[in-house]
Amino acid sequence: MQRNLRWKTLFIIVVVVACILGITGFPKGLSWRAIEQSTIARIHLGLDLQGGTHMILQVNVKDAVNAQTDAAMAQLQTALNKAGIPATVSKPGGKQHPQTILVQGVPEARGGDLSSIVQNDLGSDYQLNTLPGGNYQVVMQPLAVQAVESRALTQEIETIGNRINQLGVTEPTVQQHGLGADQILVQLPGISDPAHVKQVMQESGQLSIHLVKGGPFSSQAQALSQYDGVLPANTELVKGSNVEGQGSGEQWYLLDSTGVVNGTELRDAQPNLGSGGQMEVDFTLTQAAGQRFRAFTGANIGKQLAVLLNGRVAEAATIDAAIGSQGRITGNFTTRSAHDLALILRSGALPASFSYLEEETVGPSLGADSIHDGVVAAITGFLVVAFAMLIYYRGAGINAVLALVLNLIILMAYMAWVSATLTLPGIAGIILTIGMAVDANVLIFERIREELRHGKSVPAAVDIGFRQAFITILDTHVTTIVSAVILFLFGTAAIKGFAITLSVGLLANLFTAVFVSRVIFDYVLQRMPRGAKLSV
Amino acid sequence: MELFRETKIDFLGKKWYFLTLTMVLFVVGMIALAIHHGPKMGIDFTGGAVVDVKFDQAAPISKIRQALDSSGMTQGVIQPVGGSGSDEVLISLPLSALNQRQLEQSRRNLLAALYKTGPAASGKLDLNNVSPSQLTNWLVQNDPNHWAAASNGQARYQALAATILSQYRDHHWGGLIPSFAALTQVPGVTPALVAAMRPAFFVGRFSIQSASIIGAEVGAQLRRQAVLAVLYALAGMLVYIAFRFEWIYGVAAVVAVFHDVLITLGMFALVQLPISLTVIAAFLTLVGYSMNDTIVVFDRVRENLKILRREKLSDLVNLSINQTLSRTVLTSGLTFLSVLSLLALGGPVLRGFSFCMTFGILVGTYSSIAVAAPMMVAYIEWRNRRQQRPARAVAGRASGEKLARSRG
């Protein structure tokens, strides 16, 4: 018994030391300041407590499907032309229903050829349906649509995360949010003016280089009249944006609709000070794209190339010689906008556009007020409870207060250890934990008193008290943990914070209120002379 | 010290009083809910905008009202934080008053309206609402300290901006720089620097403490998800209690919790406190406390069923409630005291939370004695009567024996 007790005591001491180290980490020194600093670094406060910006983005994942079917449509048209089938393809659903491609004008006899073209060129992601009236419909399969959408979301999260990281925001959160697979949660601790971050986040960053077929024209109408109102096949008319040195008028270019290289083939992009004292952005292509680019430019010397950025011509220049893997964008950049553009190009293009569903900014001083108020209230509450326990249960009250303090230490250590974030709802969970911790002690002590009243000896009363109260404590705790787990699985972010502190606190409680408290009682019983009264 | 000793209160005998009180509370709550068309939802759930603004003096509420009206935001609600005469106000706008597509624009409009309340210097930046990066930019561009030549000039300006804004404005001064003259208290700020800043900046009379803008879709989704999560959690508890006791115990406990939630919701409607995400957390806590209380009583009933095999069920439940009475009063009393301190000291952010908890602990305790226990007894007695057990003395035994056996 006595040896057993010594081992249990040792175990408790080890847990306490481990937990305290968990909270403070290994401070650089033993001064109060070093310990305080290392603790602050380990306890993560939520945005509601430390200040910052929280946003929820709605991603238009259909954009990615649209891009995919656009490519498929172009591929289909080429294959049909090659096979000599006089058909036109279009997307009647527009951006709302981008998964359907309509094929019109296929002669009845060539229906079989169309079927094999779809199978061979587009693959199993697409299905060919026959429509009444001799038309056909090529539909992207629902599973493929889902895959494209979820890939777009993942890529979107990665890209936005990259951009925010490169802006130097500390510990940002960018993750999927909500039940549908099209929302992103962005949290920026310490950023109370998110305008710049939002600007960088939202830039689509689509870069590609195209061969110029005609232009510049001063307006869309002028360009169209040049070609008798019909653009040549596989070309498109694109507006120029602030192309330097060309006056302030509009500029339109006729470009090859497929680019020579695109943004995913960039290896790097850096802002630089150009020879004329203007900021510019230099980019480097990947090796494969560089080789292709060299061959292409070598074969097209004397023609013009255009750098297309976010659907606008950012730069148009004549090819003087074969160009390798280096390129450059000049324009009216300031230091900051050149840095931003380089960052956006480095992080890659957004596969889909998005809009803001929610934006919440908490200033740092409000967060500090909340912490201050919360801490004052918590300490007052704790003191009231501890004082009442000491008066009501005298000696055993000390026991209860020790168990309560240990419970809080374990809880904070857990939060520090797994880098969980403490939010206001999380504090609510801690309050419920404290309530149930007090309750566990009260249950035990009341039971011991009851058994003493029925004439049991002190050791027997303590034993029965713990045993009977344990059943109740287990039931209340398991019930609440069950609900906390369900809340964690199905709840919103705020509810999850509540569920985490609550379940960890209750598990700690089973240890402190039942095990630790019992050890202290045993210790007291051991030193007590036979027949003395228990202070409970 | 002991408050209760071997009490013998006939709780179940008073079940009609309890039922009356419950009905009164319930009806008052429901009438309040009906009059106000459901609980008042915070913008967390309805969508809309809330801006928390702190002034350097008592907030000029009538001026803010005028400014909002003249900017076309007549639906805006202005609410002083912590009573009238406070220096802090919450301005909330319903979603219909916002341009949903341009949340950023709505925010700028609101800010522009606020500047109408006091002297604003056009073209100057407000030091009380400027961000560290804006101030750093200005410092780097104007170079008042002539640090540009040094290689670390930009970093030094950045550190200076952080000291002025983060360390002093936001923490030392609690969000508001009192005046230009006060800036010289900041280490590293010379009178020459203040003089250089004067033409470009002014010290506004207010600062934005927090701003949230929430679209309607998110609000509806949050509400749905919160309600579903709570319902699932209740179902989970019901199953666990049914497994540990008997299904009627689970049903009675969940009904008691429902009773508490509905009555507390009614109280929220009565005092017109808005339901926010934090309040939802308080409701979850209330569910936990109420469930805890009920299980403690049921657990004692289960234990007594094993020992006192001849007792009538209602007497046995009465005994169990009395045996746990001192624990109930003590625990509830202590938690009540601690949430009372939260209500008094916890600040405006926690007001809805602490109100819910303070009220909830009272109903939660009441419902385990006055709702869950009588309901369980009434059902089992009814079931036993229906099974037409001959001897009255063993009424209520059937379930007890089963429970005692299963517990071994």
C-alpha cells in the first residue's frame, strides 16, 4: 500500500512537471521574463483574442470545369476538321453549366466516326449522347466534374496560401471550409487592414505568351472591319493594358488563341530595376518550355509576340532573335506592384475566381480587452469557487483546489503541445470543465460525508465514497464527451473550439478528480492517527 | 460546514406546482418569441455588418445617427456598449442595406459616414485608423529621419511604425492616440518627426475596434450547421444514457435539456439580446450542465433500485433527489457564482454568453428535479399500471430489477 502510494505520487509529479514544461516550453533562461515570453509563444490565441482578419471565400469551381471543357471543345473541333466532318461545336450552357458541349451538323453517316473521335481524343471522362434532330451532346461525366472541381479547390488553397505566405503574414490559415467543397477559410492573425492582402490574393495571375497575328488596332470595330467581320480560325481579339509608350488610346491585338507557353511553365519571376530606371518583372521558363520557346522564336523571327496577363496584353514585342528561357514584362510598375506581380506569377495562376462570403476584422486592442476581461472574470470565478470549497469542506477543500489547478495545467499543456488555438468559445469549454471538475469533487466529498454519517469508519467511507461517486462521474463525463465528439464532427469552427477544450478538460478531470484526489486522501489517511476525524 | 442534512422534501409530490411553473416560464418565453418573430439573431447568423467603434469621449450618438442617415444607411442600428454615455458603440447594418457583392465598399462607406461626425482633414491620413504598412510606406517615401541612405532604413522605419501603432496606439493607449503631442512619449519619436508628420496626418476621434461583414449565405449555413450539430449531440447523449440506464431515462434527460434551451431562448427574446456564435457556445455549455445534473440524480436512482427493492418508485426517486440535494445546491451555487462574476466582469463581448449561462444554470438545475425525474417516474408507473401488476407494492420494480441485473 505504502509503496504503491509512493509510485502513484511519483507518477503525478512527473505528469505535473511534464505539463508545466509543455506550457512554458524550455525557456531560454530562468528569469520570469524568459518564462513569460516562451509561454506566450506557445499558447496560440484565436483571432477573436489576438486580433486579425478572418475571411470566407466562395470559389467558383465551375471556372475550372469551364476551362477543361473549353480545351476539350477546341480539341474536338480540330479532330473533326481533320476527319473532314463538317460540324460545329459550341457550349450552350455557358459558364453556369459548362460540362455540356453541343455538336451540330454531323451527317448521319458519320455518327460512328464522331463516336470514335470522342472516345479516342477525349477519353472516358466524356460521354456522347444523341439528341433528337440529329445533333449530339458531349457531356463531361459527373465524377470527372467532381474531380476537376475538387482539384481546383485544392490548387486554389495552395495558390492563395503561397501568396499569403510570401507576403510575410505570420501563421496564416488557409483551409477548406464548410460542408460543400467550394469554400475556403482564410485567417490572418495580426492583420487588421487586409486591403493589400486581398488585392494580391484575388489577382488571377494567368500568364501566357502568344503569337501576334495582327494589330495593334485602335478599337474592336476597326479590327473586325479589317477581317470583314469574321476573325480567322483559332485566333482571338485581346485588349491591351497600359502598353508603354503607345499613347493613352485603346489597343487591340489579334492573337493565336493557343499560347506558346503558359504560366504553369514558369520557374521563377523576380522584380528588377530596368536600365531606364523603370521597375520590370523578369521571368524564367522551365527547361522544357525554354527549349520549345527557343525553337518557336527561332522559326518566327520578325513576327510579334504578346505577353498575356489576366486576359490582357501586357507586352507586345518583335522577335529579333531566338529567345531562350528568359522573358521580361515591362510596364508602369511601382516597386510594390512589381513585387506583387512577381509574387503572383511565382505562386501560379488561380484555377478559379472567388468572391467573399464573410469578412471579420478584430482590432488588436479589442482582442486585448477581451483577454483582460476574460482573465479577470476567470480568476475571480476561480477564487470564489476555491474560497467556497475551502470553507465548506475545510481540509478536503485543499484537495479539491489542487485537483482543479492541476486540471487547468493539463488542459493548457495540451493546448500548447498540439498548438491548438484558444478562442472565446474555447474558454466557454474551459468554464464547463471547471464546473464539472468542482462537481466531481463535490460528489465525492458529499458521498464520503454521507457514509460517515451512516457510521462507517473513515477509510471505509473514503473508499465507498470514491467508488460510488466514480460511477456517477464516469457517466456524466462520458455523456458529455460523447456530445463533445459529435459537436466536433458536425459543428462549425467556433463549436469545434468549444468541443476540443471541453473533451480534453473532461479527460484531465477523470485523472485529477478521481486519481490525484484519491492519492491525496490516502496520503492524509496514512498519516492520520487511528480514530481521528476526517476534515471533509 | 453543512447546508443540508438528511432532508426529506417530497419533490415528486409537488410535480403539479412544477408543471405550472414550467408552463408559465414556457408560455412567457413562447409569447416573447412570437411577438419578436423568433429570437433576435446576431449578424453572425442573419448576415450584415457590425462595426465596433471606440471614441475618445462619450460617443456622439445623435451625430452618428445623422451621419448614417445622410449617407443612406437609415437602417443602421447604433447601440452603446455598456450603457449610455459609453465611449464605445456597435453600429450594425442589416444585409438589405449592404451591397453584398462589394463588402469592401460597404465598409469604406461606413467609415466615410463616421468621419462626418467630427472634424476630418481631407487628404490626410487618420493616425487612429491607419495600418502599420500604410505608415511604413509614408515614412519610407518621405524619409523624415534621413534613414534612407542606410541599408536597413526600410526595416528601421517598419520597426518605428510598429512601435507607434501596435505597441503604443493599440496596447498602451487602448486603441486611440490621444493627440499629436502625446506621440513624443513613444520611444524613437522626436519632436521633429511629429512636426514632419503633422501635414500628412491627423488624429481622429475614433478607432474601429472590429468590423465584420457576413454574407446571407454564410449566415444561413452557420445557423443550419449549429442547430444540426446540437441535435446530433443530443441524440448521441440519448443513446448513451439509454444504453447505461433505460431508454426512458435518456428521453427524460433530453426532454429536460430541450425544456432548458427553449425557456432560455424565450428569455433571450424577452430581453432582446442577439444570438451570436459565442451565445451558441453558451447554449452548448448549458446543455452540458443540465445533462450533468440529471445524470447525477438518475445515477443515484439506479443505485437505490439495487439496495431498496421494496420501495415505491416515487418514494425512491424522492429519496435519491434528497440524497443528492446538497451536491446539487453546492455545485449549481458555485458555478452560478462563477458565471455571475463573468456577467459582472467579463466585458461586453461575453455579455450574451454570461447571460445565457447565469439563467441556464438556474433552469438546468430546476429541470433535472422538476422535469426529468417526474417524467421518468410518471412513464414507468403508467407502464406498470398498463401491464396490470397485481401488487401495488412492487409497482415500479420491473424496470428496477432489470436495471439492477444488467448492472450486475
